[in-house]
Amino acid sequence: MAMQRRVSLFIATSLDGYIADSNGEISFLDLVKADGEDYGYSDFFNTTDTVVLGRKTWDTLQTMGIENPYADKEVFVISRSKAGKSGKVTFTGLDPCALVEQLRCIPGKGIYIDGGAETVNTLIRKKLIGHMVISVIPVILGGGIRLFGEGNPLQNLKLINSRSFPTGLVQLEYVVE
Ligand SMILES: NC(=O)c1ccc[n+]([C@@H]2O[C@H](COP(=O)([O-])OP(=O)(O)OC[C@H]3O[C@@H](n4cnc5c(N)ncnc54)[C@H](OP(=O)(O)O)[C@@H]3O)[C@@H](O)[C@H]2O)c1
């Protein structure tokens, strides 16, 4: 079988497992903002050439005034409601699993799954995410959008790195066995 590209999740969560608060906001990430510290994001970003994300995450970026944070990457926004292509950003009605299965067979760098939870869990249910970098923010949100939903199949993870930072952020890196 030909080499398949790595499919990676790089995401931040509260200690109680939420990627956004109950208003869908991610201002809790500001708790760990630190000058000159990107928690390995740009190194990770450079290992990828393709980004897959859900339409709601895309819209959140737009409301934050970030037109396209993915620079020169090939970007696929999953949506049942929007279609079209603008530059390297494609809105696609393809099921995220079918999309990732196609993309990972095309030669290239890694595939970055940005989120959000609906997109991630759809992929996890089919065991399509092979690598995860999870940054745990030192806060309990008490509610919001859960990173991991119910009903995912058992998947054993191998911890390949863990780091902690002076801000209290703990970063866990896993490969799915
Ligand atoms: N903490 C972090 O690091 C982090 C990272 C990423 C995102 N987030 C946050 O997560 C929140 C969004 O997460 P979310 O789970 O609500 O939404 P999401 O996964 O970003 O987007 C969901 C949308 O994507 C499309 N979609 C997803 N799965 C699909 C499928 N199987 N088939 C067809 N379309 C599908 C649908 O778009 P249509 O409705 O257009 O059909 C759906 O409404 C935002 O608040 C964002 O800021 C946080």
C-alpha cells in the first residue's frame, strides 16, 4: 500500500474537555497568551500543506476578522450549506471522512484537522485521525462544545511527547496505535 499522509488534530481544550464555551467563544485561550510563545504551532503548521475544518470554525475565524489564517495551504471547509472556491479555500459538501480518505492518498505533507468538534468526531468515529496534539488550558469552563463526543470506537493512543509551559498549558502529543 502507498504511504498515506499523516492526519493530525492540533487543538486546545479546557481541562474539563471543552474547545469553546457555551457561547461558542474561545476567549479562554487568552489565558495562555504569552509573548513569543506559539506552543509549537508554527513548527506543526510547517509539517502540513492541507487544512480541513468545519464551517462553524471557519465562521468563527471570520467573526474574529481573520480572513484566512492558513496562508498558502490548501483549505477545505466542510459544509452542507455552502459551496464554492475562493483562491485555495474550497467549501465542500463531501462527507469529511470521504474527503480525508481521498486527500491522504494524494502525495504531500501532513493534513491538519483544525476542528471543530463535529468535524473531529465524524473523523474519529471512522478512525481517520492518526496523530493528535492536544493543548490543555488550565481552566474549567463548566460547559460548551465538547472536544470528544460519545460513541467513538475504542482507540489506543501512544503518548509520544508531553510538555508543560510556564503559563500552565500542558501539551500532549499522541499517535493512534
Ligand atoms: N479550542 C480550539 O482549539 C478550537 C479549534 C477549532 C474550533 N474551535 C471552536 O469550535 C466551535 C465549532 O465547532 P462545532 O463542532 O460546533 O462545528 P464545526 O465542526 O467547526 O462545524 C460544523 C459544521 O461543519 C459542517 N459539517 C461538519 N460535519 C459534517 C458532515 N459530516 N457532513 C457535512 N457537513 C459537516 C456543517 O456545516 P453546515 O452547517 O454549513 O452544513 C456543520 O454545521 C467554534 O466555536 C470554534 O471556535 C475551537
